[in-house]
Amino acid sequence: MKNILATLATIFRWIGKLLTTTRIILGNLLFLLLLTVLFITFFSDKKPPVIKDATLILSLSGNIVEEKQPRAPLTELLSELTKTQQVPAETLLQDVLDAIRQATTDRRIKCILLDLQDLGTVGLDQMQTIGQALNQFKDSGKKVIAAEDYYQQKAYYLAAYASEIYLNPMGGVYLHGLSSYPLFFREALEKLRINYHVFRVGSYKSAVEPIIRDSMSMEAKEQMRGLLTALWSIVTTDITRQRSLPAEAIDEYANDITTKLAAAGGNTAQLALESNLVDGLKTRAEIRNYLAQLSASAPQEEFSQISLNNYLRTFTPSYRPLLVPSTNTIGIIVAEGLILDGEQPVGTIGGDTLAAMIRQARLNPQVKAVVLRVNSGGGSAFASEIIRQELLELKKSNKPLVVSMGSTAASGGYWIAANADEIWASTATITGSIGIFAAIPTFENTLANLGIHSDGFGTTQLASGLNLSRPLAPPLQEAVQMTLEHGYQQFLLLVAEGRRMELERVKPLAGGRVFHGQEAQAMGLVDKIGNLDDAIKSAAQIAKIDVYSATYIEKPGTFLDEMLRIFKDQATATLLGQTISQPVVQQLAHLTAPLREILLFNDPAGLYAHSLLQGASLLEP
């Protein structure tokens, strides 16, 4: 017995030593990581040199976003040093615009090379804004070069703004038009015996169709056809104008691809050249030599270049917090992603999170006006209302509120925009979708199929509440529908009040209908067509200030947030380092987005103002 106890004591001692050693190692690792972060913070401010006649490599990597999700400095450093990018990157739209505008007047920058190989999700309005900046760069007498092995549709749209487009002789240009083919899960839910109780208002409120139908309704299809046709017209018009092509050139290329490709002997690169979509066919080596000639580099030498990230370190980006705060500041608040209740991280819109940022702007005496940049298809009706209530408090403080719409500002995205003093959108913005719905699943049949049953007693007909193991009580169903109707009327009234329109005029624009920017302007849902810069200038004019600065208002991070980001980034890098095809992952994410978003919904009353259409995904294959 003594031997057994001694053995156990020895084992526990070794376990204790192991735990102590592990704790010490983890503590040291955290300390080293902290030192690394501090080192990067204090010693990485040295500006990289910009060589004369340099080419700015404008790498549009990953998704183009209005607000980047924070990444650990250690991860950023390792990616930069090893020239690898394991974690899917995001590129801030404002960084791209700043780099182009700075390079326009920078005598050291000879030309821009568009790097579109890893371009992720990007909105049409974002690409238009980048294209406008590239045109201003060209107007200064400098060249924009696009040179890729292949051009997917969204990449070619941006390439069309280049002075010269080159294609690998083994490559091709793939233009296919716009489409939206969401997945429908009704039959799958039926097989799983999940009962989804759906309540909605409006014939066009199609956000719930993926869970109640096997195909798109006629109303949704009619709306989709009109919207996509209008947006495709914008795409083809922009491309043909930039390339000086006949108006019908892109449609003919896409619709007659088999005939045209047969005439080119099946050579996709030759077809692109003959169709004047590209200016020449060049191998990678030939492109390098050509860029070397432009930068006056010696033969066989690498051409003078600087990356986007390094170039951003050579000047102060726009709208960054000032070391000495200005007494006249236009606060910019970004509202991007799905609207959810409570505190939420960057990439989604938390009702409490955004409300706190709005309150921060209201209480700051140096902030004279606010520009709310909205890029959202909506989400929780309750969270949207919490945000709107805080915006109304901002207006009561006599600070102007201007909304700048991105790719999408629909449903809940319009809910939070409606009371602005002014609403700006792009021609390609998707907006409207004034309507709400509720979707409540119950699993009594699923559980019964597994031999699991629920039984008991409740003191009232509503006592079981939202017990997902039991059928939804009829009185509760009626109550949800009445609440939904009230919420819809509230939505109509707030739009009528905010837009200073008669209620009867709003009703035909509601019911879940969506519009592109120009339609919305004609109908009074939007005031002006323009970008974020235009909205900022207008906010300053409304506030009657001539000299001002504009600054992003951001939620402050903590040391714990930084440590969690470090480990999250490393874990993500490990998981994504496997041999998984990123295009496949992106396609799966795109196809299952409607169901995934519905599963994330967390409105306390179960009411949602959300649009199925997302402007940033329409150019995806």
C-alpha cells in the first residue's frame, strides 16, 4: 500500500512540476510577445526609402473593406519578413485611395502596377472610387499598368482603368455578367424535421426565402432581374468607356464566347487581344523588363519598386487620429457588416458598440459633425433601433449627421440611415429593402425522430415561451405577427419622418423592395450621389466650418484584445495553412451566407431588418 501511495505521490509531483514548467514557459512566451510588440511599436516607424522612378505595386489583397479587423503586429511582421500571407488579408479602401493620391504628386513614383491576383470580395462602388483615383493619377501624366496571368471579372473591371493592360500568353479574360443564385434549404430543413416559423411583411422581403422555399419567388426574381440588369449596365458602361470600346462589346464577348473562341482557335489570350480587352501579351519576364525600362533601371536589374504597405509608411494616411486634436473635427464612424445586438467585434455592427461610438462623438466638444459610413445589409431590428436612438441624441446636440452609403445600405442599414441630415450613395449602392421579418426554429419533430420527447406543465398558454423543443404556441405566433406588423409600421414612420415624406409616399417604396443608388435618389430615399470625401465636405458645410480635420472614431483596444489577436491569428494561420483551395472556401462561404447569417441573428424579440442582396458579392463568379 505504501508503495502505491509513494508512486501516486511521485506521479502527482511530476504533474505539478509539468504544470509549473508549462506555466513558466507560457508566461515567458507572453513576455517575449509583449517585448516584440513594443519593439515593433517603437522601432518600426522608420520610413522605407522611395527610390527615384519607382513603381508603386498596388496590391489589392483579400477583401476590400471600410474598416480592417485588427491583426497582431507580430503576425504582420512575420508576414512582411517572410513574404508570406497565410491568413487571408484585408485591404482598407482608404489606404488604397491615399496611396494613389499621394503617388499622383510624388515625383519619385513613375507608375503604378496593379496587383490583382489575390483580390477578394470588393463592392462595385469601391471599385468605381478606386478607378476615379487611378484616372486622376493618369491625368498627372503617369502610367497605370495592369499585368496578370488571368483576369477574373472584378479584376478586369479595375484593370480597365489602367493606361495599358497586359496578359500572359497562356492567360485569359473571363467576363460572365452578374448573377445571384442563393442556396435554398427548405427541403433539407424538412428532412431534418426542423420547423421554421417565419413571419414577414412585404412581398419583396426575400431574406427568409432560403429557409421556406426551394426556389426564388417571382417577386424576388423580378426584383433581382431589374437590379442586376441596372448594375451590369454600370459595369459594361464603365469598362467600354475606359477602353474606348463599342457599347455592346462586353455583352457580345460574354454572349458569343464560343463563336469568338472558336475563331481564335481556342486561344483565350489571343481572343482577349483581338477583342481589344488587352493591349498586349507578355510573359512575366517581359513584364519585369518593361517595368525596368520605365524606371530607367540597368539591363538585367530588378525594376525600382515599393509595395503598398511600405509606401503607406512614408506619409500620414487620411482620417487618422491627430497627435494634437483639432478643435473642428468631422468624426467618421464606420458601420460595416451584419447588425447584431450587444457588443460585437470589427466586421459586424454591434448595437451597443456602435451606439457607444456615436455617444463618444456626441460628448466630444471637438467633434462638430459626424459622417456615418454604412456598408450593411442589416440584421437585428432592435440593434438598429438602439443605433438610431443614439443618432437622434447626436442630432439633438446640434451636430450634423451625414450618411455615406457603401456597396450596401439596405434594410437595417437604411433603418440607421433614415434620420440623417443628408444621405449620400454611389450609383452602384444597393439600398432600400424597407421591411422586417422573424424566423423562429423549433425542433420537436427532430427530437421525436431521435426518440426524445418533451412534456410538462405551464401556468399560461405562453409559459413555454421559446422552448425550441416544443411547438410554437398559437397565441405566441399571433403575438409575433402583431409585433412584426407594429415594427413594420415603425420602420415606415421613421423613414417618412427622417426623409420628410408623406407616409403614403413611403409605402410603395417599402415591402422589402431594393434599389440602386440612382433609383433611390430619384425616389427620395437618397439625397446625393458621391463618395465618402463628398459626404465629409458636405458635413463641414452643414456645420458651417471652413477649416477642419476628419478623423475615424474607433473603439479603443485593450492589452487583452492584443494578446487574443496574436493567438487567434496564429491559430487561423495554422488552420488555413493546410492544402485547402481558397477559391473553394470562398465559394462555400458565399453560397451558405444566407443560412449562416440567419443562424447568427440574436435580436431579443426575434425581429430582423435584413436584405438578402449584398452589393460586395455581385461581381463574384
